[in-house]
Amino acid sequence: MRSHPKPIGITRESQMLDRLRRVYARSRTVESKSSFLGERVRGKAVLDLGCVGHSASLSISQGDSWLHRVLSRNAKTCIGVDYLEEDIRQLQAAGWNVVCQDVTKLELGRQFDVVVLGDVLEHLTDFGGFFESAIRHLSPGGELVISTPNASGLVHSVYTALRGTPLVNPDHTCWFEPKSLTQLAARYGFLPTELVWVRATWRPSEFLLHGTRFGLYDFFTGRWSAVPTSTRAVRAALQILLRPVDYVVHLLTRRRYSSGDFVMAFSLANVVDEGR
């Protein structure tokens, strides 16, 4: 039976916050999340958790927008894991090195230099199972790398201010920013070693007028559904008129608030204490 996460004592909390301040101080912004992660794992043994994305066919068609493809190309070895059985069978048939397991109950019988969780944490309910699975599969000195939407990012802040409720995908169970993620990871023995902001491609005009970057979400109806072609045409024309607003927002936003996503790397606390 798994143990419950240990509360963070005063000494441990001080260590965690001091570490987070240092990580914040040297944070940087990247244009492409997948490109950054690909370089981050170059030449290493990698475990990619949640490798399928939304579907196998969609992922394969996305080219380098599919994170698992980029990780596999750059890593020394890369194994993908997902619980979607049919999609995993399709990827296996296409020659990809993937297995079907639950990332919160993972038992592969081997360890990796890097465990990557790309935009999956916000979908989970069993955080303890995930972190303990990661610990079992990390080599000594290994790293856990997590990417997730930025809850304090501009798009979410603007949406909440205008509608009075957060913009949350129906598949999401939680929303993180670096401090809350650090506090969660610390309860399972992890401390942050790196923070990277991913520059947002969001534009106010696209967001307000149901642009394609936000899939099937319509700001005006508050629903995740398709918008008729005729309505899209009208809104596309209005987007052109709102371009000056896009430009002003781009000039005013700070990187951590305009960032749509962020990536954090973690090591177990005993590794961080040794000076990594």
C-alpha cells in the first residue's frame, strides 16, 4: 500500500522556497516546448509518460508537434507509455516503442535518466501514484521533467476576469503554476532544478473570437463545441480589426504572465542537496 505524502516541515519548506527563488531567478523563455525538451533529453535514456496525446492518428499526423516523435529522435533510447490501448496498438503497429500502462501504477522493471510528463499532470487524479511511479523508474541522479499549462498566464487571467470562472478544459482536474507544482512535488521528495517559460502564441483577438488555437472552445457561449463556418467567417473579419489590441498586449505583457505553459525539472531532494 502506498504511503501518504509527508507534510512539509518548517525546515523543508524553507529549503523548498529558497530553491524555488533561485530557480525563478535564472528562469528563461523558449519559443518551442517540444524543441526545448528534445534538446533537454539529447543522448539520454528517456521515459515519455502520456505519449499518445489526444489520439494516435492525430499525433502521427502532427509531425514535430508530437512531443514523443521529438523525444525519440533526440534521446539515446525512448519508451512511451499511455493507458489508451487501441492507440498504443496503432503506434506499435507503426513501429513506435510504446507500451500500454497507467502512469500512476507503472511497473516497467527498468530505470531512466529522464522521466518526461508532457501536458499530462493536469489530467491526473492520483498524484501520489504518479510521483511514486516516477521515483521507481528514475536512475540515480535522474530528473523528472514536467510541462503543464500556466494557471497564472495571461490568457487564463483575462478569461477569469471577463467571465468570472477559469478557462478549464473538461479533461482537466487541476491547474498549476510553478509554486503550487513545487509544493506538490516536494511532498514526494522532489525539488526544482530548472524553470522554463514557453512563450504564448495566444492573441486576444483569436481568444475572444474563437480562434483555432483554442480548439473547439467558444468564449461567448462558454462551451467546448464547434462554431458554424458562417460564424467563423464573421469572427475572422473582426479579428483583423482587433490586431492593434494584439500588438498592445504583446508589448505590455511580462514573460511569466504571458507564458501559456511552463516546464519544470525536478531532482530528488538528496540529489539537490549534493550540489546538482
